[in-house]
Amino acid sequence: MLGRLARPLVVAVSLLLLVGGCSGRKSTGMFPVRGTVMVDGQPAQYARVSLTPIDKNDGRSPSGGTVDEDGEFRLTTLKQFDGAEPGEYWVSISWCKPVDPNRSEVEYGPELLPKKYQNPAESGLNELRVTIEEGDNELPPFEISTKK
């Protein structure tokens, strides 16, 4: 019986390897990415930082992380804090504080940042564009002012 199952299994695995090898993109792995987000000089605890590949056709996945009480974040793509693949990304930042962080089902309040930070690809915020390289990546601090 194992002989009957082995042939289809070998064919299936071979096809997966063939398809994966023909993607035209060599996986380079994940590299740690960290940074800080400050709003009006204060840590933006609970803010969400997202990296979206500028070239959406190259097969890289988006990455994201949540800002802690010190204003720091580390990015995750596939597993916690694994970072991001090398390449160019748009950065978007959203900041909604929990209404009551002690509840088991967290409810978030309204967006606290101007809309331009949620979609920099459309807003023309070129400063929210980063390049991830092989090795450890420390992004420049994101210092946002909500005061006019």
C-alpha cells in the first residue's frame, strides 16, 4: 500500500519544488527590523507600524509590529519578531488606543494620526519609505507632529 501512495507523493512534491523554483525570485530570508514611533515627543504606545513592499509583484510579504510603552517596535512577517525580507517598503502607521486595555476583548478608540500616515503610497510621503538590508536593521525614528 505504501508503494501506491509513494508515487503520487513524489510527483506532488516534485511539482511543488518545480513551481517554487520557477517563481523568478530567490528567497533571501528575514532580517530583524526595529525602530521607534514618537508622536508630539511622546511614545506612541499601541501604534501599529506596517511595511508594504513597494513592488507588489516581487513576492515579498508585508510586515508589521506594535509600538510598546517606550515607543519601540520590532517587525514580524511570518513568526514573531522575524523581521522583513530585504527590499524597499512603504511605511504606514496607525494609532488607535484601547478603550480599556484590561478587558479580554480589546476595543480600540478612534484613529489618532492624520490619514496621510495610513497610506503613504498615495499621500506622497516619501519619508515613509525604507530599505531593508541583510543584517540587523534599525529604522530612523518616526517622529510625528499632530500640532499645526
